[in-house]
Amino acid sequence: IEELEACLQNGLLEYQGKTLVFRHELAREAILSAITPARREALHATVLSVLEALPADRHDPARLAHHAEEARDSAAVLRHAPEAARRAGLLRAHREAAKQYERALRFAASLPKEELAELLEARAYACYFTAQIDQAIAARTEALTIWVGLGNQCKEGENRCHLANLFWAQARIDDAEREAEAAVALLEHFHVGPELAMAYGALARLRGPTSIDDEAILLGEQAIALAEKFGATETYIDALMTVGEAKLARGAVESGQQQVELSMRLSRDAGLDELTARAYISLGHG
């Protein structure tokens, strides 16, 4: 108690409600740097244990993930970092989400291959949203390699579709078309489902910018039909927009604009920010 009172009197600590905090971040950093690594690790483990014992509604997964990493507690990192990432994503803090997935992946060597691949996919998605395209491609490629090794054709096709989109974002059109065409060929042979709808949609998007608008419309309509059949909302909206864009490019302004505007309303209602933004771009370009 005496030491605590001395810290309060000297301005090192202060109360915020019922919580004691460092008055300045520099003070916290100075204290941390003076503690030996072994002692610091033990203290983080103690703090983690205390925080985890609080009621669930008081848990801050990002804070828990931080203490878990500093305590070198792999299991705790894998409990809290993905949850922190998901929460950040819901708040549109995609860069924070990417960092939390990266944190989880540093401790993921012992995970089953399927769970590791899912973490990589999630990190790739968060990186894509924040224009960290190289990192997104690296994560998607690693996930793809895992699914290929496991013989999961559906997940292989899905990840090839996402890679096609990432390569397109870097203007690597040949690479993008290679992945989209491979996804279509694979899924037409092995699995007619929502993944094939996604593959048709991915290839349709690529055909539009290469001025093959008739093919973009044909593939897009195939994607729409399959997406409706399997209830794949995001794929449906994406393909609807692609067909509208292709019609605008061909000069069918009224029908193309109506289709893009419909896809905009649907994407906005579904909370699909990326597709809503794309719709505005398509209307401006069209």
C-alpha cells in the first residue's frame, strides 16, 4: 500500500474511476523496460489469468490477446486473437483485424491444417480491405497450398477465385485469368455449388475489363442462376453488378444502370461495403 501511495503522490499512477493506470505511456514503457524478460512474462501471465476470470461481458479480446502473447501462452493467443480480429472487422477496423490474425498465425504451428488455412483466409481478407495486397496474396497462396494438399476441391476453387481478384488488384491480368479459369475448370468437374457460382463470377469480372463483354454477360448470368439456387447472396450481387457493368460498356445504358443500381441497393442492405463502393465506381465509369 505504501508503494502504491508513493506512486500516486509522485504522479506515476492515477485513478480512472476504480482503475489504476499509468499517468503517461512513457512511464509505462520505462517500467516495462526495467523488468527482466522472465519477470515480465510472469507478470503478463498473472494479468491474463486475472482478466480471464472476469465475467465474459467484461472481456476485451484485444487486451487478452496482448497479454497472452507477452506471456507466450499459445493456447490463449489462439483463443483471443481471432476473436479480437473478428470484433475489429465488425467495427470496420480491418487493419487492426489483419494485425490480430497475424498475431494468431505466429502461434498457429500446432493447429490442424484446416484451422490454419481458415486463419490465413481471414488474414488475407482483412489485408485486402486495407490495400495490403502483397500480404493478402501471400496468405491466400499459403491457404490454397494447404487445401490442395488436403484434396479439398471446393476450398481450392474458392481460394483460386479470391487470388484472381487479388491479382487483378495488382493489374496482373494474366495471373488473375489463370486462377479464375482454373477454378471454373476444377469446380465444373468436381462440384456444382456456390463455389462454382463464385468462379463464374470471378471470370466474368475479368472478361469485362478485357473487352469481352458478351462473355462477361454469359458467365455473369450463369453465376447469377447458380447463386440464386444456392442462396449465395454476395456472389449473386457481385455477378449482377458485373452483368450491369458489361451492359453499360456495350452501350445498353438504361438496363445496365438499372442492374448496377439494384446491386447497389442489395449490397447496401446486406452491409457489403466493398460491393457498394464498387457499384458507385461502376455507375461513374459507365
